[in-house]
Amino acid sequence: MKVKQLSLFLENKPGALSRPVQVLAHAKLNILTLSVADTEQFGILRLVVRDWEKAKAVLEQEGFVVNVSEVVAIEVPDKPGGLADILAALDKDGVNVEYMYGFTLKEHGKGLLAFRFDDPERAVEILHKNHINPVRAVELFMRLEG
């Protein structure tokens, strides 16, 4: 259900994004999805890899401060209103979406989004109650790595 996500603060300057990506490439760790949010001086790189513990360790060895959090991967019907229906179910029960971003996978008429909730356990419970099934981590990694 929940997937570990790594977050790194980066300076907003040339080369800052390439450095952690190169560290992971050198360690033979594949990035399954990522998101970059920025401010004028700093950015936040959020990413999902299969072996998050190894990724965290190699990034920290290179001087990065790495925060680990959980996101929930949810299949979203790729049609008008697909995301709106999921958000309506969450809104009805007062679940807050802090942010979300997409995976580069689309199959069987569905996209895949990573959601960060203020209360992931409750969010998963509400999703199940509304017949919306988050993708399990094992299944997610199998799909993304083919």
C-alpha cells in the first residue's frame, strides 16, 4: 500500500539536481519516479526507488540530508473525472492531500499517481471503503521495472 519516498533539499543552482541522480546511478539504483519542487533558493527532490535503504545510505555518504516518508500509489482511471472521483472520496472524509505526482506508467487505461497524505493510514482506510485500491509496493515495483 505505502511506498517509501526519499526527500532531499537541494540548492537551486546548476548541477544541484544532477549530483544525487549521479550518486544513485553509480550505485546502480534506478529511480522509479521523482518530483522536484522549488523555491528561489532551494528545491526539494522527492523520489522513489526500490531499495530505498541503500539509496538513503549512499546519498548520506555523499553528504545529503535524506528524509524518509511514505506515499500511497493509486491507480487513477485515465478519463475525464478519474482523479476527481478519487479526490471527492477523500474530501468527503476530510483526508488532506499534501502533494502528489505521477509515475511514468500507464496501462490498461489507468495512470498511476503517488499521493502524500497528512494521515496515510486513514487515507488507505478511506480509499478501501470507497473501493479504491492502492497499489502494493511489490506490485508497483514489478510493473515499473518490467
